[in-house]
Amino acid sequence: MQGRMITPASELGSAPLFRTEITLDTGHGPVTAATLTISSLGVHEARINGRPVGDDVLSPGWSSYEHRLRYLTHDVTALLTERSVLTVLVGNGWHRGKLGFMGGRAFYSDRLGVIADLTITFADGHRQTAVTDESWRAGGSDVIADDLYDGQTVDARRRSAKWYAHGGEPEWFLPVRALDFDASTLTPYIGPPVTRQDVVTPVKVWRSPEGRTLADFGQNLVGWLRFTTTGPAGAEVRIRHAEVLEHGELGVRPLRDAQATDRFILSGGEDHFEPTMTFHGFRYAEVTGLPLEEVERIEAVVVHSDLRRTGTFECSDELLNQLHSNVVWSTKGNFLDLPTDCPQRNERLGWTGDIAVFAPSAAYLFDARGFLADWLADLAAEQHAAAGLVPFVVPDVLKYLPEVPEFPAPDSTAFWSDAAVWVPWTLWQAYGDRTILADQYDSMTAHVRRVETLLSPAGVWDTSFQFGDWLDPDAPPDNPAKAKADPGVVATAAYYRSATVTAETAALLGRDSDAAEFRDLAARVRAAFNEQYVSADGTIVSDCTTVYTLALAFGLIDDEAAAGRRLAELVADSGYRISTGFAGTPYILDALTRTGHLDVAYRLLLERGCPSWLYPVTMGATTIWERWDSMLPDGSVNPGEMTSFNHYALGAVADWMHRVIGGIAPLEPGYSRVLIAPRPGGGLTWARAGLDTRHGRIEVSWRLVDGEPVVDVTLPAGVTGVLSLPGKEDVELTG
């Protein structure tokens, strides 16, 4: 880009509005093309003559700014006139706003800025450019406060028609200056930008016991509210957001210190408000300053990365359908520019462990190739800067937080750091494009080689901090890492999987010596696992559901039948309620299924008592909860500090639902060859699933007729498959 990164010469007391005027060169015929390439320090909203240049919001999102600052290019040909005004409003966003759970802000810089190139092409080939430089001006805007966690304040009295009028530069606009900025960090988006996706209106508006006006949108979602109103100049409308109600009022305690409150000050005329410099996770809103009938017309705007929906699922059990819908909505809410843990409290970080286990579900539900490839580029950049260490979160803002005695020093950590290997492998399996493996190969191998240096003399990974089977339902509420499963068993199992996958990746890419190295490493880790953790009678150290689950799911033991029997016994002993944490839960149904305990898997899936997948559904959940008991049976919120109602990780069960109930799984990467293997059970009488692949759409539906499944399959032309049904010979299928 030719432009400079510019910033206001002095603080303006509001989100700065940058401005320049453009007069088209004459004598070259009509404009045939015009593009605006733009990025910012902070989140921006660009307009030409008052009209937005694109559909994106919250751009350029959050990337590892020290290494990658993304830009977008917009076609603005239709927006230009003979004399135009280009304005860019810049808010704090992730760059200068609050980040993390320690109350800090401005970790990347205390200055906001914009960099842009406008290139105009005329009929005769002449080009005219307008780029950010010291000729621009900046003034105060109507956004007098903005923060992703706390919300946005808009004062409509400050709005001026002069902002967008050529020749009418407001007299209060001031000079800008160029920042010392490393332009080599600029990079185009790999994935899609964030856009408005849907609009939801209230299903109910009422007065709370304390007399407050509350609106229920019927769905826990992520975005903001917009409305148009009139009222006296200086009057204020205030909106606070939350995911749940508690004791009949807005349940804000789970937000911790995130205020999640937008304020709108009226001009005295008709005002339209839409706070696009923040976002909230909410189902309920408390509205002050609007009459009840106007609250009934207010709109909730759903925003997330612009991902195409690819996979569907439905069955005869309405609770399972709602569970699946909850997974979809949690994906939407947390796939806002990067895969976050939660979208509502003072956190919203790209925890690596969450996406490591959830990626297969996400890659079925949405075309997540570019979205996750973009995030993986940040992961690799952070990892490279940290000598091969994959951080707990990407982008890694935790490195800027003050040391907390009870929080571990950063080190490679099972499941979390394994995202470097598992997520690229998932994308390869889902989409069949080995480019992602080539792009991430150095990152994958750096992780595996670094962890090799952390193994104990016995060859297992038990020498450093582990989150382990995080959020085991039997762990103390204030110590979610204190799980039943031995952390060394969990870590070593995860490491074996990473070594095995990296060996396969090396072979696919023709890195034969690397493939041999990692195959040998995986074999040594497997042998050490069995020597250190598996007794002669097949008992695995700590003898709980998660350790058998991981040993089976990752292929660590030879006597799978005995391990499967013990796993089924432990599940029955738990009353078919969840007894696994973060590590075991995504894989337990597969471990049961592969060892012949499909009936046990279904009983576990369909259990309604707490803890279970369906307990939140019976409590009215519309997204996946962070804790099995985020809300207690009496309707009160879990008293723990970590209580999110929109956390997709435990929704990783959707992957099993797609493959085992729906019956769609890849036999070859990218679904060029497909396994159609529905396994009816649990009293289900029918199911249907569909998936858009790069080859076309796959559809499977089945129903029970006299107790036997009747299956309909549609495959795209050129795609082959295998139909596998219980007690039947496999059947070869063609498109």
C-alpha cells in the first residue's frame, strides 16, 4: 500500500473520524473502476459520500497484530461522484480496547489509525489515487465511548451533515500525523470478514419484578440492537445485555466486569442508532428510556464471520434437534473473526484447546477453510516468535498480562498446543486440499519436536503444567483442572495422536525422512504409554472414563475389547451421566461405538439428568454451555466465576451425530469417497443429514420400517461410497 498509517495529531475525546475530499481528474472519460484498500489500528467503518464501502463490520478484526494486520479491498466504483468525501470512523476494537480477564487495555498501542489506498481508473487508462497522508483531517464523532466488552455510547447531537459534504469540511477537524508503522505486517484476509447475518425481533417484552423493561429475543445470539426513535435532545436510551435471567431480572454476574451496556443520547429529531463498534452475547436486554411499544419493534442484529452453511442434521428426537441447533448457534456466536471461547464476558479469547476438539464439527456445519486457515496463520506466527511454543490463546494477548500466581507459566500443553496439528489435519480431512498441510507443516513439526524435549525419562508427557481433563464435572468448582483423569495419561495420549498425524502429514507431503522420524517417535510414545500407564489386566492409571476414552479413540492400546468393556461399565456406574471433562467428552461416544457399545453411547447421549448434553436443553438452552450446570435446576446461575452460556467446546458431540446418526463420513479427504454408515439406536425412528462438499451435495436419510433401516442416499457425480448397515453386506455406491 502507498498510504501511510495516520492518527489524529491529538486525542479527540471520541472515536476519530478521518476525512479527505476527492475531485475526479477531468479529460479521461468516465470512471471504469475504483477500489479502496484499507486497514486500521482499531476497528473501522469507511464511507464514501456517507454510504458504506462494504458489508463488513468490525474490520480488520483481531489478528496477531505484531505479525499480521489484515486489509480488505472494496469495489467502490458505484459510490464515487465527481466530487466525493471519503470518511473512516475508527473505534478501539481489539487494538486499543479492553482484552482478557485482568482488566487491561491498549496492549498493542495507545493510538488509533487508518491506512488506505483509493485507486480510480478511467476509460483512457488514466489512474488517480488518494492515499492516507498528512493532508487528511480528523475530527470528533458521535461515538463518544466504545469498547468490545463494555459497549458503545453514541451522542446523536454531535452528528453533522458536514462530515459527508464536499467542500464543507467541519471547522473543528484537526490535523493528522503519520505513525511509525511496519507496513510489512499488512496482509490480505485469508478468511471472510465479519458481516451482519440475521435480524431477530423480540418474542416477549415485559416489566420485571423491579419494574425494568426486559426483552427476550428467544435465542442466545451475538451482535447488537438497533432502533429508530424520537425524543427530547439530551434524553438517553440505555440498553444492557445478558444471556440469562436470574430471579426475574437480567443475569449479569456471569459477565464479570464486562458492562455490556450501550447508551444512546437523542438529538431532538428522529435518530437511528446501531452500535457497530462493539458486540454482545445475549438473549435478553434491559431497555431504559424507550416506551414498551418501541421496545417491541427493536431489532437484534446477528453478526459473525461470513461463513457459508454446509452441513445439516435432523432426527426424530426434538431434544437432539435442539442440541444440534445449540451447536450451530454457538459456532455462529464464537466464530466472530476468530474461534473464541465465549462472546459475552471479559474474555472472548481464541483458546487453542476449544477449537482443537471442535474443528470437525465446525468443518461440517460451515465452510470454515479460510476462517480457520487465517487463524492458523496467526498461530504459526505466535509460535514462531515463541521458539515453537503454541500459546494457550491465539492471538496471544496473555503474554501481555501481569503474572498471576495461580495461573501457569506458558508452556506446551496437551490439547491446547495440539491445535497446531489437529486443526490443519481436520481441514485436510474435511476439504481435501493439502495446501493447508503444506502451509502449516513447519508449525506442526515445531510443536511435536518441542514437546519431545518435555517428555520424562520414561518417555511420557508428565513433566509440565497441563489443563488435563479440564472441567471434569467431579472437579471442585474452584479448581476445574483437578480431574479424575491422570494428567500424564491425558497428555501422553494427545501427544501420541499429534505425532501420528504429523507422521502422516510428512508422508503426504513427500517428507520421507520426517515421516520416519515421527513414526518412530509415535511408536516410542505408544510403548511408553502402555508401560507406564496400562497394567497387566488392562487397567489404565486413574481408571476413569476419560483415560479409556482417549486410549481407544487415539489407538493407544491393543486390547480394545477389554478397554471398551471397562469404559461401558464406568459409564453405567455413572448412571449414564457425563463423567468426562474437556479432553474425554468429545471422544467418548466414538470410543464406545468402536468397541461395540452403541447402546451405551446412545444412553449417554440421550440422558437428561445433570450432567448431560440434554440437561441444558431441558433448561431452555439455545446455545452450548461452558459448564454442564451453568444454570442449576432451580433456575439460579452457577456460582462459579467461569459460567458462560455460549461455549461451543462441549458441542463437539455434533461430529458423532453427523457421522453415526446421520451416517456421513469421509473415506477419503474432501469426501471424494464417502462412508454412509448410519447406526440407528436410542429409540430414534428416522434421521437425515446433508453436506455440501467441493464435489457437490451428499444427502442421507433413513427411517425404520418394521425395525429395519431403509436408507436413501444421494451422491454427487464422480463421488463413490460405501453403504454400511448393521448385519448387512457393504454395498458400493456411485454418484
